[in-house]
Amino acid sequence: MHVICLNLGFMRSIFSYSIKTDNVELSKIAMPVVFNEPLSFLQRISEYMEHTHLIHRACSLSDSIDRMQVVAAFAVSAVASQWERTGKPFNPLLGETYELTREDEGYRLISEQVSHHPPISAFHAQSLKQEFEFHGSIYPKLKFWGKSVEAEPKGTMTLELLKHKEAYTWINPMCCVHNIILGKLWIEQYGTVEIVNHSTGDKCVLNFKPCGMFGKELHKVEGYIQDKSKKKLRVIYGKWTECMYSVDPKVYETHKKSDKKTGGDTKKVKQVSYALLDEMPEVQETVTVIPGSALLWRITPRPAHSAQMYNFTSFAMTLNELEPGMTRLLPPTDCRLRPDIRAMENGDIDTASTEKERLEEKQRAARRERSKDEEEWSTRWFQLGTNPHTGAEDWLYTGGYFDRNYTHCPNIY
């Protein structure tokens, strides 16, 4: 993969020129290609699967609380790849798809852009040994707040552990990119994530902490697991950029009281209101491990050259590979075949920009034709239905993708 340098000054001048008002909805604004990283949002979704080993571990455990804490670690790990990823993935075209088969990890995934306005991406991953299914539909609502861009990840994640006949659901935390206009770009995630086991009534409540006034809470995640009678059984803590631990609630409370008596961290924190300056605080100490804790998950280190490659993880770097023989197997709608993304990966920004504009105009022209003929868009692999566990509206996989019959797929590129 070739490398390009993003002209942040150019990016910011466009933002400050074209957007003058806070709380602007960005999903309908065509952005210059220099804002992007060479992946589609459908490929970005597949990065949820980087730590699939956690799902396999949950499947192997006999105790439901043990399974819940590993599922909680998976939910945190699924958003960990966003750390320092300030490039915007390409908006998928209507009908665009992405397939990821990892026989070494024992799963396959299919995703489809099922709606353009509003933009909705649906995905479905399944174990090759019928151990689990992981699926959801995402409507990423982007808003511009003057100095930052906030992404609200509307849509529910559903993980089904088939052997245990359990279903877990949750909604991902908010994500915010700071210093769009001036300063160093940095990312934080915040909000409450509630993971529900619909079979047992167990619940895990995770608090992704906002940065705070002095940066002491940056990246921290804390929460607890409770049973259906609301008795707290485990405390979960760590950082979404590093690792997650589990500990007995009594041990946790004892440690907190002891920590308060001793004054906690003796290091002095620079007394600057980062919340007011919107600057990225210096990274505080790594996670302090409470004696008696069990490690649930640790992030995979990024390759040494990641900073020159859009801060991609090793996993992300493989997502656009087009291996020999793959083209004849894939549908013509797969992201890997998008000419604008491929051009950007190859370092040809002019071609990437031209192709992006061509594809967007082709999509608009197709929409006008459908409108003229009073024709509704028909999704290929997902249909709108009801999530059986939450009762909410959801896009559900209808099957058939891996039969490899793609004659009915649209020509979107």
C-alpha cells in the first residue's frame, strides 16, 4: 500500500470556509478525498472482527458471568481500532458490499449498504462451525461542532452464542475527533454502553469516560456486571486503547478506599483546562492493575510503520487486498473493486478524486432514473425486519450470498 500525506491545512481551510455553523449534519455533504483513508465504511465495520478470539473464548466458557465479561471485552475491542484513526472512510455507495472470510479465525462476514439517505450499513458475521453469529446495522450520524466532529453510532450490535442459546445486544459509544480546524487531531470515545444478555437477564454497564478537565480520564472505561436481581458480580475496568480487566466488586471498593487515603497517583497533573482548549492531553499512566484482577483483553500492537499508513492496524492493512483468483469469486459490488479507493491506496490522489466524483454522480443519476420510473431500490442480501431480541427495527441477513450467484447485482462502479 502506497503512502500519501494528508494536507491538514487544506482540510481545515475547507472546513472553516464551507461550514460556519455549529451542529451541522455532515452525512449529506460530499467531502474532498483528502479527508479519507483508503477504506470504505463497510471495511471499517469489519474491523469489529479483529479480536474474534474473544468470541471463541466466550463460546468455550460454561459460566454465564464469565461469558458476559469476555463479551464485554469484545465490545470494547471492537472500537479499539479507532484510536488515532482521524481519516474518514469512504461513504459506501448504495448497493456496495464487502465480504471477509477468515478461515484461520473461523468466520465469514458480509456487509451491504442498504440505504443512502439516511446512510445505513448492515453486516452479518457467522462462525464457520456454527458457534456464533454477530450482526447489526449502523447509521453513523456525523455532526460538526465548531472545533470537532462527533459520530453517533446509531444501530444495535447483536452477538448470538448458539451453543449456549444466548443473545447479547449493545450500542457502541460516541466518537469525537477534536481540533478539525487547528491543532493536533485526536480522538475520544464516551458514553454508556449497556450490554444485555437476553437469555439470563445479566447486564454489563460500561462507562466510556470523556477526557475531563485535566485529561485524567482519557480513554478510561469502567463498569460492572450485574445479574437480573441487580446484584453486582464483577467490576470491569481499563482503557479502550490498551486493555480490560475484571475484578471482584469488594476488592475493587477496598482498593478505591485505599487509593483515596493515599492520595492516588502522586504524579502532578499539569493544571490546564484541556476541555476549554480542546487540546489533546498528555497520555496519563497506563492502567493500574488492582491485585486479584483477571486480564480479559489486551490490544494488538500496531506495526512500526502504522503512522505512515493512516494509523492502520495490521488487520486493517489487509482489508483491501485483492488476492489472485479473488476477482472471479467476488460480486461486482465489492469494495475492493472501487476505483477511487484503489487509486488512493496507490497514491494517485487526482485519479481518486476524479473517480469519487464520477461514482457519486453515477449514483445520483441512477436515483433520478428510479424516481422517474417510480421504482424502489431493492436490497440484495438484507431486508428490514424486527430484531427478535430487542423488538426494534433492524436489517437482517436473508442468506444466499455465499452461493456465489451474483448475476442480479447492480453495476455501481
